[in-house]
Amino acid sequence: MRQPQGQGPSGARIAAFWAVLFLLFLVLLEVIGFAGVFLADDLFDHRAGVLARVNELELKSKQKVDPVLGWEPEAPSAFVEANCIGDEISYQIAADGARSYPGYQPTAATIVIGGDSYAFGSEVGDPQTFPAVLARLSGQTVANLGVGGYGPVQALLRLERHIDQYPQATTVVLGIMYENVHRMVNGYRPVLYDKTEVLTFTPYMSDGQVQPHPGIEALSTEARLRNEIIVAFDTDFWAKPQHDFPYSMSLARAFTSHYFVLRKVQKSLRKLGRPEYALSFGSPVIQENLFGLIDRFARLADARGLRGIVLFTPRNRLDTQSVSRLLAAQGSRLPTTLLALDVADADIDWTRYNLENKAEDNICHPSEYGYAEIARYLAAALP
């Protein structure tokens, strides 16, 4: 029977049309999801590259692994490295594991400082680190327990391990460079920094508590090491999705990961003039773990009858605001026995604060001027 003139398509045809359109939409999503790895390959899990670097040589070096801290500097020791502008820098590590400087006497130390490379004084000579300058300004002996590459959890645990070596200590300082709240929640460095050595497991913060290093036994065989790496890539705060089917879902998970929001989006906002770590210090998860870490540091200081100072240090001129905003909004969560200081409050010429390699567009560690200004600011807060 002929369809009456003017009558539209049947319901079945309409349904088929929308089904085909929906199918094409799903295919388009899959194509976009699949192409995402080519547009930005760091959005997705890179465990395959890390696992490919596992070999017997890595396992033979496991004796260098510290089962609590991940690693500690060899003491005593000395080495020379070029800084980012090509100057040869000499580093001296004293027998107590602290970075040395002229006149340093461990048994006389009244100030003990822990932290990362900003506390250690990377890229300047022994007398120019901020603990060494602080010693000259204050007339006190300062023990510098900073270690390059450390996160805040490692810095705190190293203070807990060594603080009793300094019976004259009256003040203990935990240095936290702004960017290192990222390391604070990272238990396996290659998840966050993919070119890092395979064995760099570290203690980290989760749910406001310190989570331990997995220990030497977990790294004892290639099979166990590979398993630990897989677990880390699955569970770390900075975990990213694997690039697999359905690719659209992989891409959606990538866009909602901590890595994307707190690393990639944050860097983009920095280019628009936002403070570099504003999203990180505004994250409730980061805040919970940061204040949990600080609470544990306060207990260390209180148990030893020491004056405890948390020293926040800007990485560079791209962010001198995030910590002050955090303390203004959440400062009531700090233990009342601690003093929280933010070097961003100092009167500093931020254009001189860091060494800079202009040729490579690279902002490096603080310059001698920058380290001296950190020391001046801290010295002014001491009694």
C-alpha cells in the first residue's frame, strides 16, 4: 500500500538514524581518545618504560637503598658537580651526614635543619648555603641535614633519625620548598618523574599519615621489584590511566587525574599569571597530608623540648603567594607550638633569587643572593 503523501519516515527509520549517529559519535570519541596519546603522551601511564629499565644491575645496587628514607648521602664524602650555568661546585659531607662548611662542628650545633636541595644548598659552594650563612649571621652552629631530591616526608624522617646526635640543639627547622608538596604524596618517584632511577621508592603521606618505604625485601628479586613497580603505578597519588580500550574512557580518566589537574592545568594557569602551586595548596587532599606531616614534626620538636619552625620556601618568582593564601585560610590548623614562616614574606628581589640558564630557558636553584636572603629571613625570626 502506497505511503500517503506528506507522511514522515517511520519510527524505525528515525530510531535507526539516531542509532547510527550515536555510533558515529562513539567512534569519534574513540578516535579522539586514541589520538590523545600522540597529542600529549604524558597524560598516560608510562610504566612500560620504567619496567624496561629493570635489570640485574639495578638489583645489585639495592644495597644503597635505605629501607626507611630511600637513600642517604654517603658520609663523610666529597664531590664536584657543575651547576646549571656551568660553574664547578664542590660539596663536602661531614661525618654526621650534614653538609659541611668552614668551622662546622657537629657537637656544637644548636640549630638543625632538614629539607631538600634548597636546604642542602644545591648549585652553590659549602659557605654559600643558607644554613652556612645562617650560622654566620646568628653566631650559632647549624647542622644542615638537607638532601637533594628529598620530599618533606624524607626530610622529617631524617630529622627524627639524627636529631639526638645534636645534644646542644635548641631549634629544629623543617624546610618545605613549595613544589615539594607534590613529592610529599609520591611513594615511587618514577610515577611523578619518569626518568628517575628505578629503585627510588620513598616514604610518603596518605590519609594524613606517613606511609613507609616498602623495604629492602620488596626489592630483593626482579619479580618482586616489578610487582612493587606495578602496584606503585596503580595506587600512587600521581597515578595516570593506561592508554587502552575504551580509549575515550582512558582519556576521560586522564583529564580527571591528579597529574593532569595539579601538574598540567596548573602549569597552564601559571602562564596566565596564576601562582604556580595555587591549585596544589588549595587541594583538600594535599592540605590534609601537609597538616598531618606538620603535626608529626611538632610532636618531634615537643618531645625533645625544641623550638620547631616550618620554613616554606618559594621555588622561584613564579609563585610567592600560594603558601600565604593557605596560611591565611587554614593557619588555625597549625600546632600552636610551631612557628610557620614563608620566605615569600621577605623583602627579596625575585629576579635575582635563582640562578638562570638563559640559553636553555631554565630557572635553577637559588643563587648565592637567594640563599643569603633565605638565611637573613630565618635569622630575623630567631630569638
